[in-house]
Amino acid sequence: MRTTIRTFLLLVTLLHSAPYANADWVNFTGAENARNIAEIYVNRDHVKIKLEIFVEDLLLFKELIPDELFRKASHDRPDLGERLQRFSEKRLQISTGSGGRLIPRLDLVEPRLRVKRTSLFAGKLNPYTRRPIPGPPDDKRVLYVELTYPFTRRPDSLTIIPELDSRGLPTASIGFICYHQGVPVVDFRNLTSSNTVNLDWDDPWYSAFEKRQLKRALQAGVRTYLYIEPYEVRHEILVRVKDMMSWLDFSLKGNEFIEEEEFDRVRQQVAKFFLERENVLIDGKRLKPILDRTAFVESSPTWSRFIEIPERLTLNTAMVGVVITYLTEGIPQEVVTSWDLFSERVNMVAAGMTDPAGPFPYSLTPDDNILRWRNHLKQYRIPTVNSVAVADKHRGFRLSVVSLVCGLLVIVLLIVAVIRYRQEKRIKYHLAVIALLLLIGGIMLPHFRISIGSQARAGWIGSEDARLITQSLLKNIYRAFDFRDEEDVYDKLAISVSGEMLSKIYLESRKSMVIEQAGGAQAKIKQVKVLAAEVVEAVRQEGELDVRTRWAALGKVGHWGHVHMRQNVYEAILTIGAVNGSWKIIGIEVLGEERVAPGSTGYERPTD
């Protein structure tokens, strides 16, 4: 497979710019892989339950099995109405806060295959229980069932109780997730003895289960984060539009949706509001804020999505992300911001600070509303871009220009001296000049040197030297894109890239940056590891070298309080040459690329 230079840059400079990104929330329960799955949806006048019943557990839900699935007809089997009554009393009870039990209606039942759900840690060791995190059953066959539990009066709460044995434990393993009018109330958890959810019909975002272990991971509707990196500080704010109504009048047409034609206006209002209130101090100074990105963000415990194309959004869950950037010299010593947006609903704001050492979560309240980062990075060194000097042993035959000229003159004078000697003429002055030239040539031997015989360099560069040269050049390219100013990027690229390749990389990188600013998450490359490198004489550019190399790039993508790891492995032919005593890349041909799990190429996986 051959990849163009543009694709190379999209992969290398951004590493991953897709609108979807995996989140870093970790579910150690394995509930999404339980033998049976219940998705519970609380709506305005009913509760909808979608069940996936594992084929080996069918008898535990026998009331739901259709008659046609039995081999022999049973004349004494109760009718469907009686079976659903029994199911609501014993198998899966749903009762209101007033004590009334809801009776279901069977809408759909059919054999299916199990839905594949994200489970990054299935099979690995749970650090708390020291037991393997369960994966899904090998047999994917399920009986899919949809049940509707209607109600006439909106309940203040619902209690969900599965069938229990004599010890008070569920007879069936059921993983469940619950939504209230489209808002996730709980992440995937195991359904235990009795589970009560208090329902907020004015704003379902604040509906919640009473049990502490059933609190969802993404609680706060207002969040603020500081990212401190070399050469830039980012202030990221993620807010729910409905919570922002305490401070902004959006003049929406309805109470349930943000319509497509209101999409851009709402996010622009939010961006303008926060840009005008921005109060970040960097080393005691107010630097110029740059509105880097504004986007609607859809998120769940396992993924997030930037919504750039206008569409109709549910008001209860619609969130806007605003990124404000400050360009800095190196890395600051202190960054401070304060938060004063609190209301009856918003009495706590999730916050955090992330620097090269890692994330530091924080919570802001009306009594503690200052987010302050101080530089405690005692051992940290700001990544730099340095030229990769051509070692003497890789330069071919190194000769001084002056010494070479002296040598040529010595040869000429020797010939003249021999001729004059045969003619019995005096040659002592010639010998004196020859001696002087030899002295000058010897003294100037280390100076004004040039390479001769460059075609021999490939044979003099071993695999280890090739690996080190390639790694240094690739690191420099990645580091160049840590800078935000266009002139800085170009100047840093010029240290390791030459000729037409410099213009191509720079121009394509600008296109890549447009994609990143449109909602992609820009990755900061933290490690480059060249896995293999072999040098041969260049095929297309005479006098240069082709390095067939394979390397891994490990990067971090930070946004909205999450830090995600990305690792790609590339195979390419880099054409390099010595320019003014330094190695530079003058051609790139990407042969292949693959996404791999962090740590699979010998890196230790950093903690998020």
C-alpha cells in the first residue's frame, strides 16, 4: 500500500483527527458483558425495556418465550397476559414511588445475535478485586425482547427489582443501563437487589439512582479544564446548553430541541459569552486569548463526538465545547483562572489541570472557585528541535581543500624538479617550496574539509546508526508541530527537511491544521521509537540515501478533561541527504500504517 504525502501528514502530524474519540472512563465491572442485558428507557408516559436474553438463560425468563419456539404445544401454559403479569411480579418488577407496580406489554420478541459493546478491559485483571474482568459469552445467540410498561401519571421515582434467590442475590446475571428522556442516568452496571431512581421531570440530567455505586461517570453539566504544554496554554470549557440558560437567553423555538437553524447561533452565543469573560492569568499577565474551537459535543462513558454539521439536537443533553488558546514562551510558572458561574442547579463545576506530568482533577464550588496551576516540573525539559549533524565516519573521505591544493602543487613541483634535476639545473628553491607546501597542507588538514566518495556512505552506516539518525529526524518533525505560530513551524521543519519536501510538508500541514480546528483532536507526540532502519543508495536521487524504516509514534490527545493515548506504527522509505553538514529528509514514501494498542511496541503505557 502506498500513501500520499498528504495522508502521511494527516496521520503523522495529527495522528488521529476523526470526529469520534474513545474516552478514558474505565468500567471495571464488566456489566456491559453480562450474560443478559437490559436497556431501560424512561419516557414521558412509559418505560421501555430492551432485553437481550442469553440463550442458556432462557428458562429464567420463560414467560417471554413465544409458544412457537417450543417443540411441543403445551395446553396448560398460561396465556400471554397471565405470563406478563407473573413476569412483572417475579422476574422483573418495576414499581412507582407510590407503590404501584407497572404491568408490561410485549412489543417484540425474536432470536438475534448479541450486540457488540465497547469493552476495552475485558479479560484483564481488575486492580481492585484482582479478578479478571469478564468478557461477553462465546455464544452470541440471544432472545431479543422489547417490553413497554405504561403509566398514566409521571412517577417521582421508579424501583427496579430483578428475581432474587433465597440469599437475596439475582437469579440471573443482568447488566443494565438506564436513560431518562434520552439522558443516561447510569453507566453499565450489574442489576442487583433493589434499585431506585429518582426522576427529575423538569431536567432529566439531574435524575439519579439512590445507590452511590449507580452514579454515572459524567455527572457535571459544566466543566472547565486547563492544559499547560510547551508553547501554549489551553482553557477548555464544556457546558450543557440547558444549564447555560441561567446566564444566557437563547430564544429557542421549543423546550425540547435545538433546531438545525438554531445550531450555529447557539454555539456562537456560548463562545462569545466565555471569550468576553475569560480571565486566565499566565505568570501574572493577561495574554491575548485565541478562540481556537467551538463545537457541540456528544459524549458517553466510552466515546465522544464533535458535531460540526448543523443538526437537530436534544436540549437535555446538548453540550457546547469552547477552546481558548494562549501562545507562550516555553512553559509558564503559574496559570490561574477563577470561575463565578454557579446557580441553584450548578453548585459544583468539574475542573482539572493537565501538564506534561499528567492530569490533576479538581472541583470548583462557590467557596473554592480558583483553579491554580504551579510549575512543579523539576526534571522536565522542554522538547527542542536540533539539527542532526553528519558524523565524520559517515561523510565519505574527508579532505581539506587547502591540503588538496597543496598536494596537487607538490606533485607539479616534484615533476618540474625531476626534469630540472635531469637537466642538471638547480632545484633547491623547488624543494624549499615543496617543503613549505607540505607544511601548510599538514597544518590545514583539519580545516576547510569536503567529502569525497559520497556513494560509499551507505555501506558505512550500520543498522544502529541508521536507527538513531532516523529517530532524531522524525522526532524533529513531530516537535515542529508542537509550535502554533506558522513561522515557527516552518523554521523548525527547515532544520530537518530540505528542498521541495519542506514546502510540501508545510503546506499540507496547514491543511491538516484546518481539519484539526474544525473539530479534530490534535495529538501531541510524546515518544518516537524507530523499530528498524536499513540504508541503501537512493533509487531516484543520485548521491543520496534511502532509509527503509519502521517506527511507532505514541501521542496523547487531550480534550474536555480526557487524556487519550494513540499509537500508530508506520513503514516508509525516507530519502535523506547531507546538507551543510546535517542530515535532512528530502523525500518520503509511506508504505503502510496501522493503529496499535499503546505498549504493544515496547512502550510502557502512560497513566492517563
